[in-house]
Amino acid sequence: MQGKALPGFRDFYPEELALRNHIFATWRAVATRYGFEEYDGPPLEALDLYTRKSGDEIVQQLYAFRDKGDREVALRPEMTPTLARMVAARAQALKKPIRWFSIPQLFRYERQQRGRLREHFQLNMDIIGEASALADAELIAAAIDILRAFDLGPQDVRARVSDRRVLRALLMGAEIAEGQLPAALAVIDRSERVPKNVLEEMLKESGYGKRETAAVFAVAELRGIGDVSAALGNVRGGEEAGEPLRQAIAALEAMGLAEFVTVDLTIVRGLAYYTGIVFELFDAAKELRAICGGGRYDGLLAAFGGTDLPALGFGMGDVVLGELLKERGAAPKASTELGAFLIAVSGGEDLTTVLRLAHALRDRGVPVEYGLRHSGVRKQLELASARGAARAVIVGPEERAAGVAVVRDLKAGTEAKVPLEHLLNGFFD
RNA sequence: GUGGCUGUAGCUCAAUUGGUUAGAGCGCCGGACUGUGGCUCCGGAGGUUGCGGGUUCAAUCCCCGUCAGCCACCCCA
């Protein structure tokens, strides 16, 4: 079929744009409430900004091409490299910690599925220059509060929090060698989706024995800060490794968000650059993909050639969130709310009065519409109602002679005669 | 990138084992209704059945290819 957008790209008809605007407005409101400042960067970047730090996998999924100036360029697939570049350029001048957010449109050439397109908008919130676990808690709280602002509660969404340092301490405490960690992480990451025998096979291929395999599964099954702390108590360096996670969880409890939060070590996050606490937010039924994901990436800024600042952040896409809101019926319906629809009973003087009235009301900020082509009162009322106008203002020869207009409340169906003078000043009664 | 399922008006679906002008409801436009809406009735527009090829006297239906959508994997945003 022709006349459609490219695969994985969306047309935003008014109804869909209303939802998108609603999402953006809520994102901005909560981010601002947390003291974050908005920034943006270019949607097109030099290709090597991504090839330098990301793996081949990412590079294959890039929308990349050579521009007319013979530069290798790419549409941005994520915001973090741009952020790192911008912060690095002014690292000395910016007061720390930096709290910034952005709502970039990101692009990735992938086979599309539900909740995964080739383009999406993603709120990014990052804190740079703060190593304290309170910063981790702050970001997780912001992510949860965004969902609360959409009227979603703990029965709708959950945050699952883990920490790579904890995972590492537990696994190495079970005498799993450094070089064998990636296999364990891969298995833990998949432990809820892949059958156990397949996972055992994966570990076996990586040289795991019975005892080590059992240890990996034991770690994957830990839930809650209590269990995790207890397990950490049995391994060398465990106490220390668990401290940031304990602090972050305690902070979230103090904020009253405990019922949203679960400590769950199966949250690994794919990206190799995460170094500490990582988290994801899911719909409670887990029917959809993750709504949001993020964590601490302390080494990354230095890797981009900047100052070595600790950093953390998360991304929250508009696609999965939009699906969730539509499912919950939490999406807004109308994009504009008309204050009044003006109706001229006949042409001539009635219309002149309607035009004068319309302009006066618009000058006062009242959204107003009227029929652009003359038709019967019935037709015009129909249009007024279809437009979702709150009221219709009917102007006919009789009313004009009396210096009034009929104001009809379209929801209640009641009518009143209102002096034209009132209407011209923006009053409907 | 790999595999599976699906593809008929804007939307939801029909069309006897392949059978000739592909239908309906909703929506849209117009009318009944000439100073009062959301009802009702009537009429209209809108499809080269995703596209291309093949089999057949005949294809929406069967076969192949392709494109698109969905699902799983991969990967994660």
C-alpha cells in the first residue's frame, strides 16, 4: 500500500500527537520538579562518535551514510554519546553535579515489532559528577514519579534494581573466575525467559562445573535487599560491594517509594558500559517490553576523552509507555478544547456579528470556531458538537435586535440569552 | 540478521469445496430538516482483494517471489 510512512516510522495524526504531547509534558514537568535542566544536541552526528565506543552490533543498526561534504555521519541511536561529548567540551566550567534531561528522537535500523520501531522519542535524565548512591536513588525515584504522574501505581508498574558490583562480588565469591563472568551474566539475564536446561548447557560450554552452575542459579534467584545482604555477608568484600545498593534502597524507602521497588539481580542490562546500580521499570503484568532502563556508567566520560566524572542516567521511550497508557485508558482524547462554536442563523448581518464576536473572543484567548460556509442551524450545531465545543453561540435577527445571543451549553442542553456586550468581553453569562 | 503466522473499502469483518457486476456494519459526504445537535430514514463516494508472476476455461481462495504487519530469536532504546 502506498501513502504510508516508511517501515518503523510513524505518522502522528492529531489523536496520536495529543498523546505524544501529553507524554512530553509530563516528562518535562517531573524532570523540572527534580531540578533537571533541558538540553538538546543534533540528530545527526559524526559516525565515529558511535563506532568508537559501541560494538559492531550497534554499528550495523545505525542509519549511517556519507553526506555531500564526504563526511561519514549517522542519525543518533542513543543520546549518551552526544551528552558525553557536550559535557566533555565544558567539563571544567560546569558546576557539578550536572542534572540534565533531554527528549531526543532516536533512530535505529532494526526489524520492527510491537514496542520497537526504527524511530522513537526517549526521555534521557542523567546526573554527572556525583558518585554517591543517593544520586542513583534520585534517578530511580524520578523514573517512578513520572509513572505516578501518569496515574500508574505499584499494581501497574515496578522498578527492578540490581548492582553489577554486587553480582560480581557474589559470583567471584563462589569462585567463578573473572574470565567466566560474562557467561554467568548472560545466563542470569535470561534466567526468566530461557528454560533451565538450556541455561545449564550454556554454562557447561563455558567450562562451568556443577558447583559453579548451582551458584549462578542461586544468585539469579535472590530477591529483596535482605536476601542479597545475607548472601553478601558470606563472601569476601561482600559487605563493601553491597553498600551503595543498600543506601539507594534505603533512600527510596525514605521517599515512600518502597512498594514500587524490588531488588532483583536478574536485571543485568545489555550495555557493557554500566558499572554499578542498574535498573529497569516494567508494567506489573510484564506483557510489554521494559518501559525504562538505566544505571551508572562511571567510566564512560573518560572513554570519550573527557574528564573522568562519575555518571548515571536512564532512558524512557515513548512507544512502550504509550502502549501502556492506551491499555490503561489513561490517554487523552481531544487535542484542543473549543470554548465556543459560533452560529449565524442567516448570512449577512448575523455573519458579520459572528465574525466580530469570534475575533473578540479569540483576542481574549478563548478558542473559537464557526462555520466557514453558511448552512442551517441544525447542521452547524452538529458540527459544533462534533468539534467537541463546550457551547454554541447562536446569533439571529431577533437576538441582534435585542442586543443578545443565545448561548447553548452543548453538554447540558440548556440555553440562556446573554448580552452581546458580555460575550464581546469574553463572558458567556 | 534468522524462523513462524498473517495481508479483502479509513476501521471491524463477509464472499458456498476456485465460479463470473467482491458485500455488510461503523466512519465519511449529501439529503429528508427552510432558526436548534448527539436519534431515525434515504442516497452517495470509497477496493486493479498489498504488489508481481504462475497454475486454470475461470483465482480473494491454489503455487512461487516480493513488500508490509504481527510473534519468537538476536539485540537492546
